[in-house]
Amino acid sequence: MAIELSARQQQILEIVRLEGPITGEQIAEKLNLTRATLRPDLAILTMAGFLEARPRVGYFYAGKKTSEIFGEQLRKMLVKDHKAVPVVISENATVYDAIVAMFVEDVGNLSVVKDHGILAGVISRKDLLKVAIGKQETQSVPVSLVMTRMPNVITVTGEDNVYNAARKLVENAVDSLPVVKVLDAERKQYEVIGRFTKTTVTKIFVELGSNREI
């Protein structure tokens, strides 16, 4: 026997079809109703098999694969909402300064900046290690001599989505990426405004996997 849906339930179904995964609060906002008012309708649609719900993700059509739902959620998340505080060092600093900064901040690489926070390059543990185990004096070698220079630095902007940022981390085998604000795209002048790290990705996975009410 077919289930006859109310007009409101059909509206809910259409919203989820177009915008899912979507939370109960977001559906309620679109219909200008309270979450409590919608709760019975959402329960009916879920029990009837029209919708499925996942904690910290939202409501979506039954039949969608979990991997699709997870991917969609990551693509809706923006880097600007999850970026960490930038850890930077001046291009005039020495390799010794960079080693100290990396140890104190407990990071895998540093963004090297010019005046006004303009990205000049990045320097990694591997870069510093090459100098440290060589015959060069770390206190006399500037980081600008051993860093990866622009425009060869992989970056993300705050408007990039979390999925693409995580993909860049994996494809380029790096621990973190500078999050930048584009000042002059043609001249590749970027201001460093944050960093996106493997730790950031781990925290996002934990949040999505936590059992909290949708």
C-alpha cells in the first residue's frame, strides 16, 4: 500500500532531493518552521524509507551510498571555516631561526613571508635537515636559499572546499598547505592567512564520525 504524503512532507522531500545532505534545522529554516514542528514529519519519512539520517551529516535520500554523502559533506565545508593559525618566518631569517620556530610551534613546515605577510615560499623539516647534517653553518644560511619558492608552492584559499584541500595534501605528500588571500593573481602575490593541515583533516573526520544529534 502506497503511503500518501502530506503537502509539507512532499516539500521536505523536495528540499532534501535538491540540497541533501541537509540538517533538520536547515530544513526547518527553509520552511519557516521550528525543528520541533518538523520532527514528526522527519520521523515518518525516515521510518517509511524515503529518507535516511546520519549524525553530524544530515538527511538524505535512501539509496545514496555513504561514500557519496560523505563526499558531498566535505565539498560543502570551506577551508576558511577550518583553517589553523598561520606559522610564518621572514625570508631574511636563518635556517637556525627556522629550526627553533619549527620546534617551538611543533609544525612540519613554515610559510616564508616577505613584508606585509606576502608568501615567498615554504620550508620543510627535510629542507632544514639537509642543511643541519651538512657542513653549512645554520646560523649563517638564510631560509631563502633552501626554501621552495613561489610560484612552486601549493596553496589553497579560504573559499576552497575541504575535499580539494585534503586531496592536495595527499597528492603532493605534504603535511600542510598555506591558506592564502589572493592579492594579485597575475603576479602570484598571496597574503598568508592560515594553514590547512593533516591534523585539520583528522579533526574533521572525528567531528563527522561523532554521534551527535543532526
